Amino acid sequence: GDRDAGRRAAGLPAAGPVVLFGGIYDWNDPAILLDAWPLVLAREPQARLLFLDSPNPETTPQRVHAETRTRARAVDPAGRSIFFSRWIPYSDREDLYAAADLIVSISSAGLETDLAYRTRLLDAAWGGVPSVSIAGGALARELAEAGAGWICERSPDSLAGAVLEAFSRERREGAARRARARQSERLARLRADRVWIVDPLDGT
């Protein structure tokens, strides 16, 4: 992907590390990330946080999305560090993931969350982007074991610490870390085991 193109498409400034949350659904819990965000900015004042609007607001529940927008404006009244982008099609996601330094996945507590398979974490693995998860289920654990993600407690302090650790590692290792993450044996095996093959005869 093209990092600069991804930032332009999302309306992000050219500089500063980017945390991608992505789409907001009623089973997400982005309030913890917004509570943690001032702690992140205290150490990383150029950090950017990116949410994506729903492509189908008429049919997608918007309660948590609306709450997140309201809370975001309280945390960042000038809109300098928290951004809401139009929905970016999956055909353009390579650029979006190239623009992101970290993907954060936070789901609300519950049995469904424990059993769910978080596709945004699968996207993170595909895009070579490290992830931080709260209640990310089995896939979050596999990414952490592969050295491609963190799991943290459900608290702003814990989340901010994980985000800052990810930024620090990214700065130390940069593009070389991304290359190693893509090539690491455990992550390569995780990715290879999750490839969908389309049968051209029946489309399944």
C-alpha cells in the first residue's frame, strides 16, 4: 500500500503516528480508547486516532457511533488528533493499512465477544500492522503469540501503555520491523492458515 495515499484518503495529516480503530458498531467499546487518548497525547502529541463512518447508517445501529463522536469532540474540541473518515472501500484498504501504525480492537465484555472472530484483527495481520486488543478472543491471543500484537486490560492506563509501547517499538524498528513481522514464521503460518480460496465453478 501507499502510506501517503492512505493518509490523504482518510483526511489525515502527513505527519504523526496513526492509531486506526476503524468502523464503530454497537458491540465495540471505543470509550476506553477515548479515555486513554489524553494519556497517549501527553507522550505523543502528534498522534492521530482514526474512526471510519458506516457505509450504511440507515441499517447499521448508530448509538455507539453517535456517543463516540460526542465524546471525541469533548476530548479533542479542535479536531486536531481525532478524525472521522468516510468509509474506505476494501479495494483501497492496502493504502489505509500502510498509513496506520497500529490497529486497536476493543469489544464490549461478554460471551459473544469471547467466542467471536475479530475480522479487523485478521485485517491487521493481512496488512502487516501491529494490533492492541481488549477482549479480542482467540485471534488476539494468536497475534500476541506471533509477536504481532498486544493484549491489555480493560482500563485507560493499560490501553495507553500498550499504544505507547507499540509506538516505541515502531520507532525503534521502523520499516525493518514491518518486514520482519510479515516474514516471521509464526505470523506467516497464521496468515497462510486463513486464506480463502474461491472455486471459480461455484463461487464458494
